[in-house]
Amino acid sequence: MAQHFLLSAASRSLSLRSIYKAGEDAAYETFCQMRWPETDGEAVCPCCGFDEAYKITTRRKFKCKACRHQFSVTSGTIFASRKMDFVDLLAAICIIVNASKGVSMVQLSRDLDCQYKTAFVLAHKLREAMALEVHTGEVLEGHVEIDGAYFGGHIRPENAKADRKDRRLKRHQTGKRRVVIAMREREGRTLPFVGQSEAEGVALANENVSRLSTMSADEASHWDELHMGYHVDRVNHSEIYSDHGKHTNMVESYFSRLRRMVQGQHHHVSPKYLYQYANHAAWLEDNRRTDNGTLARIVVSNAMGSPVSRNWKGYWQRAA
């Protein structure tokens, strides 16, 4: 009876290993296809561009026949020096693109069975890949809505009412409060920036919005300068949200997603990395009608086309 149980357990373990290996091989082929789509997944040397290389199967590496350089499918990409299995990388991408308002790093680390630090850095690397589609360098066109929203800088009130300070006064602020200024085309792209005050939005609009575009903004006085370069529709939100087509509902929709991401999932976001979360929310907002499979392929393709991350490679070694 004991022998039968041991043999049954051994066979189940062998079956699970074979299934995992098959999944790992399939994930590896997916990464090869995304890295070298022009050669249908066949390796191309990143040093000399020669498209013939030996496969070093024991280490999943290649050796160029021309320059003898050794490289892997992730060499020179955002996943350079990765230690996770390819199937786990693919699983992380699927989990992140499936979460319409983000996923906490504690949850991601549990899903992947890895350390919190690993999940934290991996997610930020993927956000860098997403940002390639957000910040393309192209100006916004058509009708563009602009607005700003403040994040961070929460001041916890004292327990006793007599000890509490007026948190609206500048001398009582923490200095960590930041504003996300977002410009969004109607039925188009979302372009976010992080600054110290909403007044910076006028200069950002002059740099990133076509002069032939029309714009929408609320009645805040710092948007008055937009009239010097654009035809601007204004809406007074203290009285009405939409005034016969004059509204900023599209950009407010973006801020709604970003607020739920920050408050509902991450709870706290460092002002140093707020731009990463702003880009992530913009990417999710712009691709909200795209199916999950396509989203995963887009992120894998962007990640394999991105250079080594100078901000996140070796992050914890520098931060320690």
C-alpha cells in the first residue's frame, strides 16, 4: 500500500514537472517570437546584426557565427539579467494587464510565489514598457481636455482635537504632495505629467498639443492663459458638470481610474515614482476596449523592444 502511494505521488510529481516544462518552453518561444518577429523567432545578434547563431541549449543562450558574441533572448532588453522563469514573467504580464485598476505588489508576489521586492521591480519595469505607448513624442490633436489632480502629501491628524493643526497651511504640509496634469484627446490618447502645481499645465499644453486643436478646461484661473494659443471651452464645475457639450469628463475618467489605483490597490505611492503609476493608468485607459490576450502581447513586445532599465536594474542593491 505504501509503495503504491509513493509510486502514485512520484508519477503525479513527474506529470506536474512535465506540464511546467511544456509551459516554460511555450513561454520561451513566445518571448523569442516577440524579440525577433522579422525572422519568425530566429535569433539575431544584438552586436553585429547577423541572423545566424548557434543554440546553446543547456543555458538557453545563442552564439553568433559572425562575431562569436553570446547572448540570450532577454539580453539588452528590460528583462536583462532576469532570474525568473519565462512562464512566471508571462504570468506577471497577464496578471498586470488583467487588473483594470492595478494590482498591489503584495498580491502579485503571492500570485507569482516570489519576494515582494521582485514583484515591485518587475511591475515597474513593465510600466516602463507601457510608457513607450503613452509618451510617443507625438502632439495631441483634435479636441483635447486638460485638468489636474493632486496625489499624496496626506497629513495624519493628531488624536486630540486641541493638538490638531490647519492642514491647509503651507507650513504644515509634508512637501510630498504632487499634481498629475493630464491631457486627453476625445476618443484618443491620454498624456499625463507630474508636477508641483496645476499652473505648469499651460506650458505642457503648449509643448504637447497641436495649435490646430481645440481644448476643454474647467474655470480654474490658471487655465486662462490657454486662450492665448487655443480656442478653449470652459465649464464651471461648481454649477454644472457638462454644459451642452462643454465638459472634461474624459480626463476626469482617467483621474477616476488613477485614484482607485492609488487609493484602492497601492494605498501609498512615493512622489518619486508617481509618474510610473500615472503612465500605467493612462495605458489602461487608452486600451480599455482591448482584449486581455492582445494587451499581454503588446506588453511583451514593448518589453522586448525596450533597452535595459537604468532606473530599475539593480534597484534594491542601490536602495539598500
